Amino acid sequence: MGRPSLLLPLCASVSLLGGLTFGYELAVISGALLPLQLDFGLSCSEQELLVGSLLLGALLASLVGGFLIDRYGRKQAILGSNLVLLAGSLSLSLASSLTWLVLGRSVAGFAISLSSMACCIYVSELVGPRQRGVLVSLYEAGITVGILLSYALNYALAGALWGWRHMFGWATAPALLQSLSLLPLPPGTADAAAHRDLIPLQGGEATKLDLGRPRYSFLDLFRTRDNMRGRTTVGLGLVLFQQLTGQPNVLCYASTIFHSVGFRGASSAVLASVGLGAVKVAATLTAMGLVDRAGRRALLLAGCALMALSVSGIGLVSFAVPMDSGPSCLAMPNATRLSGLPGDSGLPRGLAPPLRPMTDQSPGRPVLSTSEKTKPHPGAGDPTALPLPALSIAPAAPPSPAPEHALLHWTALVCMMLFVSAFSFGFGPVTWLVLSEIYPVEIRGRAFAFCNSFNWAANLFISLSFLDLIGAIGLSWTFLLYGLTAVFSLGFIYFFVPETKGQSLTEIDQQFQKRRFALSFGHRQSSAGIQYSRIEVSAAS
């Protein structure tokens, strides 16, 4: 039979194309917003509404998507989300008013959020322990590739008539290819075991349909039954620390740091977008190669340690060399930048916007536009509102950095690169891999979606509180606070997060059931003390 030999590349394409769709849809607004502002005369608040509408749909998907995934199955959820994305892209491509644009973005947000959850769960269940880490992490790599692809396509279509309509329409291409890749694959592990489709992938292990398996309600996530409370502690801890380390907000200063070392105007934006995007791709590929060798805990611990050091380094540098407060969004396109306001450093602001390539937001890593119109601070906590700063007029010929500060500026640039790399081989891919592994199959969709909703909520909180935090303690102390949070996350991972590499989902489930408290999964964890009952599946003749 030739069909089983194609299952592994098909699973890889489902994961990669799902991430590519997510990343493209997330970042395409960066190139479309400026022409939309010109065509529809959008004010700053209307642009924020358009950018943030993606989050509204994604939040809704994280609240109801888990029930859809568990009720109708992972494969059907992905195919259904692709149909919803088609409807959203059609609405965006044919939109004649802001209402249709917002509706289309909301629908697209619902689709990519639902698909992201279903993809990670589906692939983790289909493949065996030796391939699971790589293939689920491939989704994260697809996100970054999709982001870079959106930048390239935005650039190519920038001068075209109604170019923004084509930008939105092209989002359907990877979704269509993913749907085609899904068709030969089984609906789920039970069907695969019955037809022996998954045996080549899972190395002889597959989950049989067992009528005696327990059933779980949503409230079981908070009960001690089968250590569900411990699993939820691990899942929520990972997604919350992923956001509380300030990753979306720190990256708003990427173009400012590029600007400070001598890159001016458009080159700063291009380098910050493409350069850091390339760093993210390289780090994610490194994580893919190590996640099934070094293990999940090792990558998380190394990533958090490096994040703590690098973001603290940026904070210390900003003590000596005050940094700009980031790009601004002005209500009128031709308005000049307000200056002399409280919290305004008075430093020149480049045209470079906050960056999306580094949002990590695999399933988890979306950001809301939260720049506040009534505050003097710009929307620095908003990697989503990419093109908004382009509405302000940059000062001509900004002065070069002082020679005595050049070394500090380059230090900040290196720290930013390290921060992006650390997130991309740690929290970025591994969080969603662990979430797809630790819950029983009967409630995995609802549990994943529940944790994902906290990821979005924490992202919103971090973005909304960023300006107030800077106003209260200053930019440097804000970065140092993020570094301290990364240190706390190290302790959480060390004591609470188990190592799951090389184990089947059944073994991971049994491991959690035999440990009453998540604290038992510390560094002393040894699989030798855990009894497993391996499920045998006879090979097909």
C-alpha cells in the first residue's frame, strides 16, 4: 500500500499550511491598512477597530471552538474553519464600507483561531512520539513564513489598483491547499486505528476506540479527577507566562532600536520586519530540530533564561540611552506629531511601525490594537497596528547617535535579536506542543481552547496596561519587570512542567494520572518509576 507512506508528508503540510494561513492573515493588514485609509478615509479609531476586529473573532473562537473541535472532530473543524476563512476573505476582497471590512476581519479571526487549535491537536494525535514535536512545531514555523510572505506580497501589490483587495484574497490560497492535504487523512485516531492508517506514523501505537474510556465535563478541568487540575495549572501557567514576559510590547521597540544604531527611514522598518522575521524562522527551525532530542523542558528553560537576560539588557541600556516611546497613531493622516507631552521623550520618531513577525502567536500569539487616543503615549503595545505610524510625519534627517552611545545601541540590538530567538525556540512553539499533549483526548479540544482564551485575554491585558505601566515606573523599569517575570516563569517550568518527549499521548495521560500534584513533575521526574500499559495494535498483514 502506498497510501500510508504519504501520511507523514501530508501531516507536515497540514501543520505548515495551517501556520502559513494564520501568519499571513495576521500580518496582511500591515500592507493593506494605509491604502484602506486612503480609500475609505479611516480615522485612527476606525483603523484601530479594523485591526482589532480580528481579535474579536479569535476570542469568540477560543470560547466556543473547543466544543466544536470535540463535538465534530479535529479534521472537520479545520475544514469548516477554512470555509469560514473563505467567507471572511470574500467579504474583505469585495468590501465597499468599513462595516464589511470589520465583519470580514472578525470572521477571518474566528477562522484562524479555530484552525490553529484544531491543527495542533489533530497533528499531535495522528503522529507518534518521535515525530510529534517536529510536526507540531512546524505550525510555528509556518506562521513566520506566512508573515514574511504577506510582507512580500504587500510590497508587490502596493502600487496595484485595488491592491488591498488582492492582498486579502490571497489568504485563501494556503487554506485551500491545506484542505486538499486533509482529504486523504483519517478523521481521527480512532478511525485511523480501525483502518491501520496510522501504524507507520505511530510506530505500532494507535489509540483504539474504547467504549469504556471516561467522559469529562468542562468543570472537570478544575477538579482533582485524573489530576485534571494539575494539567490545567500547567496549561494556564505556560500561556500566561508566555504573555506576561511582555513579548508583544518589547518588540514594538524593534524598529526604534534599529533606528538607533544608524538605520534610517524605510530601511529601519524593512530590517526590523524582515531581519527579525528571519531570526525568528531560524530559531523556530532550531527548536524543531531539538524539541524531540533535548526535550520540551530544556527548550522552555533555556528560552526563558535567555529572555530574562536579553530583555533586562534592553532595560539597562535604556537607563543610559533613553529610547523613543514608539510610533504613534494620529487621528488625521496629515497631522504632525504632537510633542512636548508628558511621557514624550522628544526623540525623533522613524517611520518604522511596530512589528508583527515576532508576535508569536501561534495559536497563541495574536495581539490587539490597543493604542489609546486620549493618552500622550503612542500605541507601543500594539504589534498589530503596523501601518498606523505611517500616518504621522517623520522629522527630516534625524541626528546620528552620539559615538559614546553607539556601543550601547548595538548592545540593545543584540539583546533584541536574542529575545526574539529565545521566544521562538522556547515559549513560541513549545507552549502549544505541550498543550496538545497533556489532556485526555475526550476533553482535549475544550481544554486547549480554554487555555487559548486566557492567552488572548492576557495579551489584551498586557497591551492595555503597557502605557500606564510606562507612565508609572518608566520604560527601563518596565523592561526589567518583564525580565523578572521571565525569571518567575523559569521557576514555574522547573517545578511544574513535565517532560513529554518520547512518550505516546497514552503514556503522558497515565503519567499525569499517577501524579497527584503538578509539583511532582520537577527535575527529579523519572519515567522509570511510572508504570505504563502499552496499547498494542497488530500490524496489518
